[in-house]
Amino acid sequence: MSRLTFNVNGTPGAQGSKRHVGNGILLESSKKVKPWRADVKAAAEAAHLASDEWDRATGAIGVQITFRFARPKSHYRTGRNAHLLRDDAPMYVTSRGAGDGDKLQRSTFDALTAAGVIADDSLIVAIHAFKVYAARDEIPGATIDLYTVRNIADRQVA
């Protein structure tokens, strides 16, 4: 099994609806999508160049992504304890402002295709995705792990 794991720094952008501006031109409604795709593409290209294990995927692949978002200030205590999280601060991102998980995946997968690390996002057959808050010393972004998936017929039956 070959693997390509890399980190992307930037604000994850969900690819959502498009708006029609006339003459058949559609624009992405979220301003975060274009920079996010560029960040993912650059990180994927760099990881691919540095890897001697990963060839451009043309068969079934799996993906694990952990999207990291900056915590709002309201998750922290105040005063001299401002560096500490509140007891009720959530671990996972559930706010609408961060975007739906499937739309975050869509923009990310399109960038992986544009980077040339996968032939097409239709090859992705297994997905594990998480939306979490970044630790205080972490940069928002994502950790992406691509791996080849064996055919079920290739498995040995015990």
C-alpha cells in the first residue's frame, strides 16, 4: 500500500453554491474556496515531489482528513486565565460558518485532482473526515492522508 500524508496551512473553504452573474458565468459564493484550493494544491504538489512512494493515483484510494479551524475567543477564559480553555469548550466544529463537511471535502478533493496527486476524485472510495478546533499553537488548515485501497478480491479469506 502506498501513502501520501501532508499538512496544509490555511483556512479551509467549503465549496458551496454558485451564483449566476450573467452570460453563463458562475461565481463561487464563498471567498474562502479559491485560496483554500490553492493552499491544498501547493501542499499536495510539494508532498508529491518529495515522495518516492506515491505515484499519481489511478485506482481506488482512501482519504483521511482532519480539518483544523481557529477557535473563537469565546472558548477561552478571561483575565489571567485567558490562555486556558473553558470547561465547556467543544472539541469538534459544528458551526455553520465553518461549512458542511461534504462541501469542505469537495473543494479539497478538486484541489488534489488539480495538483495531479489523484487522476480524479471519483477514485476516492473511503473517506474519514473530522472538523476540529486547532490547538492554540497550531495553524488552521488540514492534515491529509491518501492511501491506496486493495481490491476486495485481493484479500485472503481466513
